Amino acid sequence: MHIDAYSFGKIVVDGTAYTCDLVIYPDHVEPNWRRTHGHHLEPDDLAGAIAARPDHLVIGTGAHGRMTVSPEARRLLRRTGISFDVLPTDRACRTFNQHSSAVAALHLTC
């Protein structure tokens, strides 16, 4: 999977445009990614990404970086051995494109 473009509220992945938060796996996109507490990422919000057992997880915190990642979610990722980056979404997109087997969990606004 490759991110072709990102702007506030819109992302294009392999030629398909999305206007909702999403998780990008190596072989498919899961649109309409919802978090239990909106702009705060908790361990349960990462269940699908962790189950995919990626080498690397890229978390996009929004255009202005307003989505936070709980300490519990960070601890869970460390315990599972998944390396991760937490970045504003524009930088997260560039980072994702540099990893061949990464998963990206991206918040597109805020």
C-alpha cells in the first residue's frame, strides 16, 4: 500500500480517496477507524493493528497533532515488540511510505 497524497481531512491510498480516519494494512485499508474516546488513543483502539503483527506501526495524530496516545497504549506496543512512531499525520504518511511492512493508524483532521 502507498499513500499518494494527504491534506486536512482527505487521504489518497493506492489511488482511492478517503475522507475518514483509517488504518492502512499491508494488503488493505480499514476506513472509518473510530477510537473509544475520540481524540485519545487507547489500547483497545489498536487491537486490529496489533493483531496484524506489523514490524512497525505509524500513528498519525492529525494535521495539528491533537490526537493523543495514552501511556497505556504506548506500553502495550512496547510489550508486544512493535516499534512505533507517533507523528502529525503529514509526517506519518511520509514515514509509512518508507516502511514496506508497516501498518498506519491515521487521524485525518485536527
